[in-house]
Amino acid sequence: MPALSDVLSQAAKNNDAALERLFELLKIPSISTDPAYQAQCQQAADWLVADLKSFGIDASRRDTPGHPMVVGHSAPVAGKPRLLFYGHYDVQPVDPLDLWHNDPFAPALETQGGNSVIRARGAADDKGQLMTFIEACRAWHGIHGELPCEICFLFEGEEESGSPSLIPFLNENAEELKSDLALVCDTGMWDQNTPAISTMLRGMAGEEVTIIGPNKDLHSGMYGGPAQNPIRVLSKMLAGLHDDQGRVTLEGFYDDVPELPEEIAVQWQNLKFDAQQFLGAVGLSEPAGEKNYSALEQVWSRPTCEFCGITGGYTGEGFKTVLPSRASCKISFRLVGQQDPQKILASLRKYIEDHLPSDCSVEFKNHGASPATVMSIDSPAFAKARQALSDEWQSEAVYAGCGGSIPVVGDFHNYLGMDSLLIGFGLDDDQIHSPNEKYDLRSFQKGINSWIRVLDAVTGKG
Amino acid sequence: MPALSDVLSQAAKNNDAALERLFELLKIPSISTDPAYQAQCQQAADWLVADLKSFGIDASRRDTPGHPMVVGHSAPVAGKPRLLFYGHYDVQPVDPLDLWHNDPFAPALETQGGNSVIRARGAADDKGQLMTFIEACRAWHGIHGELPCEICFLFEGEEESGSPSLIPFLNENAEELKSDLALVCDTGMWDQNTPAISTMLRGMAGEEVTIIGPNKDLHSGMYGGPAQNPIRVLSKMLAGLHDDQGRVTLEGFYDDVPELPEEIAVQWQNLKFDAQQFLGAVGLSEPAGEKNYSALEQVWSRPTCEFCGITGGYTGEGFKTVLPSRASCKISFRLVGQQDPQKILASLRKYIEDHLPSDCSVEFKNHGASPATVMSIDSPAFAKARQALSDEWQSEAVYAGCGGSIPVVGDFHNYLGMDSLLIGFGLDDDQIHSPNEKYDLRSFQKGINSWIRVLDAVTGKG
């Protein structure tokens, strides 16, 4: 019976071909949010179907009201679990195009800071990442003639445009997709030498609050003084949402926020997170969040209330002495632990209504609400995967938090009753969603090896 | 020697012709802010030159780097003062055009609420108003063969676009223009039966404040918590600019704000200003300004700090979980009494800098600063003009405040050492700067009579 090392050797032999295949996929401008690229999204889906079929996967394009899903199945393996692998083939838009040094859809291998990097839109998010798993499976199949367990592949084409078709698709195909565990490759390493499994993802709730005063814009000479000014009303409300300690003042906001488990807290301390460097990279120097929490805790394990956009009155060039009729702010909450997004939004609405002066009214518009995801790291698969990653990278893998939200993980949990193992090889400087996106060649190649080891660990032993 | 009544009769005889002349002027789309209408602005200036010449005024078009001025002179009259009359022939743009019931440059006499109104862009602001004075002079000239004193006519073509050429023109032609008193017809009546002389104009200072945090927009998942959020910083600053009593908190803000003179206070009380109606017209019900001041005092005699526009982060449709790099607010102050705009702006800047957290910076951009204008109503011309207006309208004229600013009045004072007598016949429902602008025919005809009486009073007696 072939050994793990045979599969790793097979992957190494495939390296050049694997890179060529990735380049083929990167050349397809599958920008999901722009209707002009609908055909290209279908083309990327078809490419994936063909690539899965090339090593025996029963794959097909599954059309939706939006861009198609790709679903593939390998044969069941007696006594082994069934795993689902998720990735997305769509990419972000590329504007501003003039900030790119190359054509974003002409992938190239370049040298950056002494490393080989794959430069293209989607290199890291998420085509490069999803191909690490496909190549791992191809190498395994090449040696064993089958995969180590039954694997269901699910590739989405709308991740960058809000995933409108995902939940209906999960619901309609629940039996087909439901597996023992989901593997998701859309996250990052802790640093370029330290692999990570993301076990805590913050949830999110977004609400747009519009304060309306006079029934039209007024002249600040005619009405300045006696008329309510919605910008002033809104500013006062926003200013009251945080106290001097940086804590959110909404009633009940911290009710369901757990303190960090000791094991995780110690691990995070050992990471020796460089807050100076993290903040320095964006022109800042001091953590501005809740007092008495480290910058890392502020991002990974503490909830926030942020103002993502504000507008009211005249915002063009020059000056207009207008008293605006309305002013609005897009407010987002990052949620942790068991915080209930609906409860938080209700508390926000109550706060706004309680502070609304007479003569003003308010409109609320919801922009989504999803709770935090906290993986149960007690499950044996986590420890096995962690060991596999540590073996490949020769550095102990960490259980990391993630400040952002990956809604698919919550959807898998809610609609398919399935936990997710989040492993990815992105780096902080990959410039995802920005010009000149890249993926380190090392991330790609060791990413393939990592998945081979994880598959081996999760399916082979115990 | 002909009597005042002869001149008034002459004006009555001219009524139809006067309306025709006004319509001719209203047909010219002299929109000063839009370069596409440059020729039409010149055409309006030429029309005025010809019209002044038609009753013996030595008038000419005076080109400037912008739109031309029109200057006209009548002959000096021994023992009589020299007066300057100011008006402007340019008009506001007409968009949104689809809200107009008629072509804005096809003037028409219509009936509205039982009154005859002249409907056209510029009917009230300011072509109709300036023609009241020209027609008064024409009638006077028709009877007397001369004007009652030397009059210098000054018509501007850039009032609606910031008057860039005005101050240079005043400076270059100071000797030619300097008069004993300026008459300005660009204000309104107290109500449709009560004429007014505006004796207090609030000043204005405008400043744009931009708070800068991170050096680029950040992802609220990646950085939400430890990163400074400029919208939050700005909101807190704005919220601190007013106390619970509606007073501006800036240091020294009220130092040079006088209490209202008893005489004026009594007069204003007697006006029985209907705050409910004033606010009700714009969907409000309660004065929201400084406590313990009436709505009328809040607009006419109290200073304000208003937020005219705010922007930061993502303000488009939908939602983007961005932490913005910057947020800015356009802040305007209405000033009264002896408040020094520069001192107020310095106090604002100090307040912002004192409240700036580490890791944030601020940019200031000034958008003008002019002090309040308070006429010395002790000058005999004010009492005489007030009596003349009371005679024409059979209702006691009031000394009114004006919440807005009329910069030319300050410019006349500063550059020509000349006070202004502000008399106008506009009404609150004239829709100036809006679609369907109108000017009551009664305002036009009794306005002509009013000027005849004012000229008689100011030059004939005492």
C-alpha cells in the first residue's frame, strides 16, 4: 500500500502542470458582481467541471438564478467519513485598473521580496486556494486510483456578490451535500511560516439609520437655528454609542460575549502578535478599541460597532449653506460568542428611537445579520488537522480567530448541520480585493501538500 | 412744481408698458453659473444699458473677467445726496426643469391664490425687484425731466455665482461708485401687507473639517476594533459643539453677541411671528435652537453653528464593511453683532485639535468668512424710508432682521464706506432658487410706488 510520501512525491512531480492549470483558471475573468461577465463565470464553472472529471470525479455544472454552482462527487469509501470541500471561482472587480502593474487576467510568476508569487486577480481569493485542494486530490488519485474517502466538491460563483443563490441551493440539495465535515479553503496563515486553523469567526450585523428632520433641504440663513438639523441629531446619537473605555453602550450588548478560553488565550499570547506592525502598516500606532484588550483580542474575540459610511447634506466641492432634510449612517457590528444579531439590532433601534428628538423621524434598513461561528475544537478532526499542518510547515499550527465573517460557514451549520474546518494559505500582503493581488508560490505548493496530509490524517488514522 | 401724486399717477399710466419691459428682461436666460449662458448674460446687460439710456441715464456695459457690470449715472442735483442703487440681472439655474409648470423663460401673468403673479425664473430674484426701481426713476423722469438726486445705477451679473468680479470692480471704480447711501432691492416684505427694511444681516463663516485616521480604507473585519474610525471621531467632535441648551460650546463664541436693543425687541414681539406656521411649512413644529429665545430671534439675532454636509466611507447603495480613512463635515456659522469670523474659526480649529485622538490628523479648508451687518437705524434716511413705505402700504413698515447674508452690503461698507438701505418686495412663497419662481404683480406695482415715495422722502425733505 502506497505511503503518504508517495502522494507528496506525486504532487511534487505535478508542480509545473498544476501551476499551468491554475493559470488557465486565472485567465478567465469571472467577476460575479458585474453582469457583463456572466459568460466568463459560466466558463470558469465549465473549466472546473472538466478539471474534476479529468481525475474521475462525477462533476456537473448546476445552474442557479445567478451564476452556476459546480458540484462533484467521488465514490464512497466504506468506513470512511464523507467530506465536503468548498471554494469559490468568482473574483472581485479589478478597478482601479490603472493601479495594476499587469493585466489582472494575464497571470504571471514574479519575484517579490525574494519570493516567487503568482500575480493575478483571484490568485489568492480564491482560485489559487481552491486549486490547492483539487491538486491534492489529483495527486492522491494518481497514486491510489481513488480518493481517501467520499468527497463532495462544491464551488460557488457568487461569493464576491453576496451569495444570493447559496442558501436556496443548500436547501434544495441538502441530502446530496450533507457531509460529516466541511473543508473550506478561503482563509490565511498566521504568518508566512505558521499555518492556522480559523476556529472563531466574528458574526456581522449591518443597519442603515436615516434621520429625517425638515421635509426638504432648507437654507441655513432662513432656518438656521430653529430647524432640526439631522446631521447634528445623528452625530449626537453616534457619539453616544461608545463610552470612554471604547465599549459599546447599547443595552445588553455584552450579555452573550464570552471571555476567551484559557487555552486559546495562552496560545494567542504565544503568537507574540506585533500590534505595532499591524497598525503601522495602515498608518496607525495605538489600538483604539476596548481598553484592557490587546489589539489581537480586539480583532478576533471582541465585538465592535463601526461606522462604515455617513452622508447628509451637500457633500460636493465647495460649500452650500444647506440644512439637510436627512442624514444617514451605515452601522456595522462584528459579533462574537453567542451574541444574537437580531437582539443587537433591536437594541440599536431602541437606542435610536429613545434619543430621537421631536420633529425627527427615523428609517431603518437592514443589511444582513449573522451570528459568530465558534468551532468546537474538541472534535478529533481539529487536532488531527492541526498536527498535519504542523508537520508540513515544521511549525506548530495555531487555532486562530478571524475578525471577518465567512457566511458560508454559518450556512453550512444552519442548513446542513455541518461543522467546518477552515484552513487556508493566504498571507496578509496578498492584496485580495485590491490591485496587484498575488498568491505566494510557496502557499500554493505547500498548500497542496498540506491538504494531502490533512486528508491522510482525517481519514487514515483513528 | 409737480407733486408726488403726479409721479405716482405717471407710474400707474406706465403699468402695462412696465410689465412688458420686465417680460422682455425675463425672457433672457441669464444664468450666470453656467458658462453656456455667457452670451445671454451679456444680452441682459445690454438690455439694461439700453433701457437706462431710454430715460436719459448715461449707462454703459462694463466688462469684467466674468459677466459684465452695468453702470449708469444721472446728472448731479445741487444740494441733494448721491445714491447708489444695486440689483443683479443674473438668475439661478432652472433645474429640475420638469418641476416647472411653464417654460421658466417664457414669463406669464397667472392667478395664484386669488393674486396675479408674474411667473418666470428671476421674476422675484432679482429682475422684478430691480425693475421696480428703474420704473420708479422712469416715472419720476417722465414728470420732472430729471431724477430727484444724482443716482448711480449698479447692476451685477454674478450675484448667483459668488460675485467673483465685484470686489475688484468696487476697488477699481471706487470714486465713480462711492455715494452717500446705497439702496439695495433684493430682500422681502415682512408679510404680504407689511413692508420691511432689513437692518440686521447675519454674517457667515464656513469651514470644512476632514478627520484622517488610517492611511487607506480598511476592512472592518480585519481592523474593526483596534483601528481609529474617523466617522466616530468626527461624530464625537460634532456632538460636542452644542450643549443641552442648544448653545454653541466653542470658547468665546458668545463674547461679541449683543442682546437685542429694547426698541427692536418690542417691534419684533409686535410682529406676532407665527413660529408654528414658519416651521409647519417645512414639516417641523418646535423651535430647535437656543432655549429661551423665540424662533424669530433664533433666525434673526442669534448666531448658529450648523452642519451643512457630512461624508465618510461608503455612501452608495447597499453596504460595504469598510473602515474609512477619512470623514469630513462642512460646518457653517451664522454670525451676529460684533462676532469676529476669524476668531470663531480659530476657536473651532482649536476645539477640533484639542479633541483629536492620537493617530488622527485633521485638514481644514476655509469657505469664506464675513461678519454680520448691523445698520445704524439712527440715520435719518431710515426713518424717512420707513414712513414712505408705511404710507404706500398703509401698514407700519418694520425693521426686520435677516437670517441670511447679503455679502454686497458688507462689501459696500468695507470698500466704499457706504451704508445700505435694504428694501424689497419679495414674499416667502416666491420660490426663489426653486422651480416656478413668481413675483406678485402687487409687489411689482406697489414696489414701483414705494421707491417713488422713498426717493421723494430721502431727497425731498429735511
